[in-house]
Amino acid sequence: MWLMAPLEDEDVEALLDAALTYADGTFVYELSAVERAAILGVYDLYDTVLGQPHADLTPDATAAARTFVEAGYAQVQIGGRLEKLRQRLLASAESCPYCGFGEIRDLDHYLPKADYGELAIYPKNLVPSCSPCNNAKRRIVPGAGAAHGPGLIHPYFEPLPDVDFLLADVTFAGAALDVTFRVDPAQVPAVAPKLQFQLERLKLNERYRKQINKFLSEQRTAVLMFNDMGPAPLREFLRLSAVNLGRSFGRNDWRPVLIRALADNEDFCAAPDLYLGALPADVPEPVDEFV
């Protein structure tokens, strides 16, 4: 969630040529030397500004070629001349970086191709994402006005400090577990508006409810076994689990954040069986070495 590993370098000139040349070698649009240099300059600038909007990403020199490069994105789809690029990008992450759990099916243009046609096939502007996140994000341009808000975190470029900035507020009454994720602005003052906007724009708190139920059901047996030993061993188990989950998914992924919050919730640690159900009688006792 939030960030992805940097992409391997692609031969962007070869991608341009494939997008603008039919399979038989005839041109969809033949770039002049000036246009080619200008588009490659746009790619370099995009990297320099970390994928954020900049007036020079749509230079006058590329005006005639812009619509053709934008239309070239059709070749990234299944059966297109750039289908292998799509396959590589979709395989570059196990789950959607915007939400942290969705199945990757789409490529999101971080800067929309309708506004930045030169970047329509640029790999670093293509974010593997799930369909719900892609549909919810739509044509968001960071800082482009009230409707766009501050924009979303760029999964390839955004610098995020190694601190706990995602928090989960947990209430547990009876058998009802309510969880709300939020960003701690004191930990990440520079990017907190983007992080919080991402939570809200993608409706992640609503979408996490089903994921929380599924995830905790997978932890059910271990949680209830340690619960039989008392609240203190259970809290210790949850805290250790949060550390391990953080190593796998990142410390600010929703899963370790949730488990840390549950470890601090006295009501849940006192009676998790109210939410998870009772442990069957034939489940073996927990082994002391795990305490």
C-alpha cells in the first residue's frame, strides 16, 4: 500500500515507435526530430518533478503529436502492439498500491492522459491498480482545484518517512467492531493532505470493512488460542504479529495498523471471542514457547 518498488528502465523510444507505427511498418504518425526530442524531454521532466503537474509537461513542440501519442495507449491493451508493456506492469505488484488489497486489473494514468497526452504510454505514469480505485480516482490532477484536492500519493515517486503515520481508531462494544483509519499529520506534515485525501477519495474506510472481517477471520484460531491464556499474552501476540505484518506489507499498511490498534484496545483483548466466535473444544492448547 502507498508505494511500489521503482520500475525497471524501459526503452521509451521503442515504446513510442511501436505506438505510432503499424505492424506493417507504416506510420500512424511520424515524429519529427524536434517532436521526438521534446517528448523524451517530457519524460525526463516527469521524473525530475516526481510525477507532479508542470506546465512544461505539455510543451508547444508536441502539440501536433499529442493526440496521436494519447491514442497510442490503445496499443497497451490486450492484443495491442504494446501488450507486453501492460503485462510487465500488471505483474509488477501483488495488490493495488492505492488500497493495499484490490486485485490488479487496470493501469491508472497518474496524470490523466486526457490532460497530459504525451504521458499516455510512459511507464512511470502508469500505475497498476484495481478497478474500484481506478474508477474512484478518475481524472484527479494534484493541486488542480477544490474538486481534485491535493491529489493522491504517487506510488513510484512519493517520498514517505519511515514512521507510523497511519492510525486506526477502534471501538469494540458487544460483538460490534468499528475501525476508522486516519493519517497522523504530526508524523507526515508535508504529505498528510494527500494521504488523507486518498483515504477519502477512494472510500477506503468503507471498503476496508469487508477486508477487516475477512482478514481477522484468518487470524481467528491464533487470536482465540492466545486469548485462552489471558489478555496480556494476547496483546503480546498481536504486537508481534503487527511487526511481522509490517515487514511483509509495510508498517503503514492497513493490516499491521489494524493489529496494533487491536493490541491497544482493552475491550477487544478481554473478549475477542465476542467478535470472532468461540474456539472449538478440540483445538489444542497454545504452546508456551510462543508466549
